[in-house]
Amino acid sequence: MVNTGSQTKMAENADLLALLAEMKKSMEKGQKEMKKGQEEMKKEQEDMKAGLEKRIEQGQEEIKKGQEEMRKGQEEMRKGQEEMRKDKKK
């Protein structure tokens, strides 16, 4: 049996449609993978942000403790200076 021009054209169109369907499927799979990757990146960013915020909070607490220790030290120095002045006057 000899293929006519229209039969050949139909076969080519069927091949093209199959190729298009395969390409569409591949693109959809790629889009799903991209979306999954973006979600993973977003979660990692959120985790990093939370960790950074925690470290900043801890640093601020350490600064507050240091400032309190400095105040106590300054107060002790003032008391010591006052005692020295009193001792000199005697």
C-alpha cells in the first residue's frame, strides 16, 4: 500500500503532537522541581533568619550583662574613691 501525501502529513502531525505532549510533560516536571527548590530555599532562608535573630538576641543579652557589670564596677570605684577621701581627711 502506498502512502498518499495526506497520510504522510497526518503521520508527521501525529509525531509532532506526540513530541509536543512529551515537551509539555517535561516542562511541567521542570516547573514542579523549580517550585520545590524555591520552597526549600525559602525554608532555609527562614531558618537562617530565625537563627540569626536568636544570635542577635543572645548578643544583646551579653551586652546588657556587660553593661550591668560595668555599672557595678563603676559604683565600687566611686565607693573606693569616697573611702580614700575620707581616709585622707582623717
